[in-house]
Amino acid sequence: MILKLFTTVFPYVVHHRPVTTLMFILFLFTAAANTLAADKSYLRLEQSKDSDLNDYKTTSIGALIFESNSQSHIDLLHLESDSMGNSLALDFGTGYVFPGDISIFLGVGLSLDYNFDTDDFNDKYYSEAGAVIDVARNISITARIQHFYHQPDELEEVVMLGLLFRH
């Protein structure tokens, strides 16, 4: 069902759905291989903080990579809302890192989501700022704020808190 919507975004591959699926799987394998080669790679588990602006509850799982002074991430998000319905999103981005025991990062990203209740496909882009605090050798805590643009429901910002498990 989601792959049908993926092919509507790229109409020239409608008749080649197996090829599109294969390209998507190869993209995920490439991201996983790059994660293993990075200076610091993390498994990231996050949940959004409650907000007065909206009723979204966001839960995510993904990978965060720090290499030199840059960061990149790819996440799978589940968004729950009483007013907007349930959504599943693929989120990826990149940015600059100020490394240290408390690493601060600034970045930009793109989120592609599918709303199950309205049967709608949306794209959003955002800027973000955050920090990663090393608690132990393999465990860190993360906090970040994302300011979204191109929102149909005027969602302004999301604060995410989570755990990182270092590879």
C-alpha cells in the first residue's frame, strides 16, 4: 500500500514497481553499511515531549551517525494524533556537529509520511538543533528540537527526547 503511494510520487516508475522496491531496499542497505563505517554510530530510540501546540505523539527508531564534524540520520517514525490520525514517516537529514562529551548538532532534514486515516501522502522539511550526552561508553542521551516547514496543520515544533545505543 505504501509502495503504491511511493510510485505516485515518481510516476515514471509506476509500471516498474519491483524495480522501485529493489532501489528502496538497496538504499536502506547502503545506509546500514555507512553506519558501520562511521566514527560513532548509534541506534536511536526517541519519543516526543507533550506540546501545547498540537496533540501529536511521535515515537521513532533509527540510526544516528557522527563522522568528523558532520552528522546524518535516518529514522522510522510513528505519529499518533486524535485530530490528524495515525501516520508512518521516513525521516532523514544531515548537519554539523560540535564534538565532545556533550556533542551539539545543527541540521536540516526531510520527512516523508503517509497518513493511514486520510490515505494521504505528505512531505515536510525541517531545521533541527540538539545535543548528545555520553552517559556510559555505549549509552547516550539525546534531546533535539525540530522546527517544521510546509505543514498542513500548522505544526511548528517538536521536542524529541531519547536514548542512543552506540555500535
